[in-house]
Amino acid sequence: MSQNSETSGRKDYSHEATKDGPLYKFFLDGLKDMYFAEKHILEALPKMKAAATTEELQDAFEDHHLVTQKQVSRLEKVFKSIDEKAEGKKCEAIIGIVKEGESIIQDTDEGTMTRDAALIIAAQKVEHYEIASYGGLVALAETLDLGRAADLLQTTLEEEEETDLDLTDIAESFINFRAADEDEDDDSEDYEYEYDDDDDDDYNNNSLVL
Ligand SMILES: [Fe+2]
Ligand SMILES: [Fe+2]
């Protein structure tokens, strides 16, 4: 998924020939799906921030709120680059993932590390949905020779990947340990934690076992 700096800053006209094709329509549908998804995530992040126990996680959610605002604007540029109107299409997948995150707030006690450990996993489910979606959209944009769109989408893809890694770092720096301590202090067996100290696998080895 290479970036093509030569195509930055210009409109894509080469798609005209393929605009009626099913692949282009699928690509456009995917953009609309993500435009809806990003706006839905924008509404969810302040609730997740308000529910978080630690300042570290609150800051992470606040930072990602700012990043997500930029991603909405960037998607508008993608639509513009292919002469399409920016509009969202209801995405049941993100609605479900966000709903699951909100249920965590109900199911965990305020002020606990257990809540933060669970909120991080909920947030990572959102990020992974976005990573899969943007990864596919970048590939489709390249296939359709929409270089400007591909570059813009690649930037967002990298931001989502970075957010995912940042969340793993926060979980592993102390939240999962301290959540496990809460389990020892509590007879409740709602959650079971195991810490995997294999530092070699620094990608997504957040080891909360639900
Ligand atoms: Fe996003
Ligand atoms: Fe995101």
C-alpha cells in the first residue's frame, strides 16, 4: 500500500471510466460506511472518556476525538477528490461495536481499573474495525487508480494503527496489572485476567480474558 506523493493535491479524473462499475460502487459505499462510522465514534468517545478511571485513558480518548474530527474532514476530501457528495450510510457494525462498549460502562464499577481494562478492549474493537475498513479502501482506491483518495485513506489507516498500539501500551503499562489486583481483592469472578509478559509480541497482546 504505497503512497504516491506525485498524486497528492490533485483530483482524480481517471476514475470516470469506471464510475458505473460495481467495484467503484462498492468503494463509494465503503466510504459512506466510514463517514457514518467516524461520526458515530465522535459521539461515543466523550462518553468513554467520562467513564474512564485513569487520566491516561481519558487523555487517550480525548486525543482520539481530535484525530477523529480530522478524519471526518479527510473523508470529505476523499469524496471531493472523486467528485462525489460526502454522505454517510448507516453502518450496523459500528453501531453494534459501540453499543458493546457502552454496555461495559454499565457492567463495570466506576473508578476501577477493571473498567479501564475493558474500555481499552472495547476501543480496540473499534480501531480494528476501522483498520480493516480503511485497509480495504486503500487497496480499492489503488486498484481503481484513485491516487489522491488512496493517499488520504492511507494517512487515516496509519492513525488508526497508531491508536491501536497506543491503547495496548496503556493497558500493558499498568492498567491490566492493577485490574488483576482488583480481582484478587474481590471474590467476584466476572473477569479473569492473565498477564502475558512476552514483550516480543508488542502488537495487540493485551491479555484480558473475558
Ligand atoms: Fe477513525
Ligand atoms: Fe479510530
